[in-house]
Amino acid sequence: MKKSAMKKIAAGVSGIVVSAMLLAGCASTAPSSSSNNSSTTKPRVVIMVGGLEKIIYMPFMLAQQLGYYDKYGVNVSLVEESAGQDAEVAMLAGQTDGAGGFYDHTLDLATKGKQVEAVVTMADVPGETLMVSNRLKDKVKTISDLKGLKIGITGLGSSTNMLATYNVVKGGGKESDYSPIPVGAGATLIAAMKNGKIDAAVTSEPTASILQNQDIAYTLVDMNHKAAAHQALGGGYASTSLYMTNDYVNAHKDTVQKLVDAYVATLKWMSTHTPEQIAAKMPSDYYAGNQSLYVQALKGQLSMFTTDGKMPAGVPQNVQKILSSFKPAVKKVDLSKTYTNEFVDKANQ
């Protein structure tokens, strides 16, 4: 997928390169009032997002496009990475202040003694689709047929990795019964599916629509649309969020509040505008050359986004149940330490 509007940090890049880019002020080149002269008076926050062009992570760039970072008094630098796993690594290394990724990372990290929390929950279903190559249409008809397949994921340890594993286990298999293949997203994933490097993939929009539109792959499990996702996962699954270390949150409450104010305002704006109006605000290269297909994909995904940024009741418990099916240590995680509604409650006042 074309990235002319973004400075991209490649998957697996070393910490030295990441640090250098951050010191250079690496951020989106899309218009943003947060980079004007007044930015020196505002707290600077570096957020790495696991794929800015993905619709599931739209609020991060849209907040910038709408000028909300500037409006609420925070100078944000958005840095891109292909997988949420890489975003969390950079954050834990102190190279960034926060990560734009799935809530499930907070539980996974807790099992490793790393305490992070989601300060705003932007979506309550994954917005992902388990796609299978059309060449296997006669062989793979249910999740019980996933054993032995090479399943494309954004990166090892990513949320797509966890969702792939869950579906294999739910289908009667074990985590070792499939091969997770890191292929990133967008153009690299599509190429991997075309050339047979992978048999299936867990991917988001607009990649899923492109795969289907070009007759490359078909949908096996819909975790994208709310009703289908609830059926596939047994309930809600908090996904897109901004998570930070508990230490950072406790030491920078005013800054975190400004960030959450900006994201809640963005979510409310999204809930009152059409897909066409929302798409028009995004950088044109996010369309991957097909704006109408992008709008179509966005129409199918808007219901995944929350309107107030709150963590829905019962959803953390369902995420814990899903991850525990193949990560037993997750059962012992104290969920109250993995998210907070403190800031969104104030933002909604």
C-alpha cells in the first residue's frame, strides 16, 4: 500500500533506528495544526500505531486531520508500524509514550510482568476478517479445517496472531497446529496471498475488501461487523485503544486527559458524519487507489467504533476468556489494572 504521506518504520526495525527517527521528530506529514509555532507550549507525545492506514486505527490520524490535538492542547507525533506488537515494544523501551493497538496486548503484557493500561477504548470488536485463499475454497470450509495452514499475521505476538490462534483452538486444534507467518498488512499481505506464501490471513480493512474484490480470498470468519464478531467471539472484544504504561499515566495525568479529550471528540465526530465525509478527511493514499472501495469498507466498519471511548461492561472479561483458551496465565490477570475509564468519563462531562 502506498505510503507517500507517512514516514514508516519497517517491521523488525532496530531500537537504534526507531530512536533516531523519533529524535528527528518522525510523524505524519499530513496537515496538522499540532506542528505550528504554539506546539512548544504543549506537551509532546509520541504515539506509535500498528498501521495508520488501517480503518481500525482511523481515529488516530482523523484526530490530527480534524485539528483536535491542537484544540485540546497536545503536540502529538504519530509514528507508524505494521503491527501492534512492534508498537508495544517501542513503548516499553521508552522510545514512545503510547501505543495505538488492541486492548488484548495489555493482558498479554500483564502475564510478563509489564503493567500497561488502555486509557481510551475506540472499538469494541476486532474489525478483522479471517480470509482464506480461493485456491482452498473446496478444502477449507470451517475453522476445523485450519489445521496445517500457513496463516498470515501482521507480526508474531500481534493481535492478529492471537485471533488466528483462537480460531484454530476453537476449531479443535492446538496453537502448534498452524504456522503463523508474519507478512505485515496491505500490499505485502496481498502479495503473500497471491504467490502462495500464505494460505489464509487475519486482516483488516481495506485489505480484506481488496482481497475479496480481486477474487484472491474469501471470508471464513467475520470478526469485522458487530453481530458477526459477537457470534464468532462470544461477545465483544475491545480492540483499538491507546494504551500506556501505568507509570506514564500516573505521572502525566493532565497530558493523558488532553489526549483522551481529543479522541473522544473524534469518536463523537465520526458518529455524526457519513462514511463519505469521514473518508474525505483522510489522506488520499490511504484509499490504495480506490476511494469508492475504501468508502464501502468504511461503511461496514463504522459500527465497531465506540461513541464515547468507554470500555464496555463485560468486554474485558470476554477478552480474558478468549486469550485464556490458549494462554492459561491470562486467567490470573487483574483486569482492573488493564484499562481505565477515568479519563473518558471526564471527557464526556
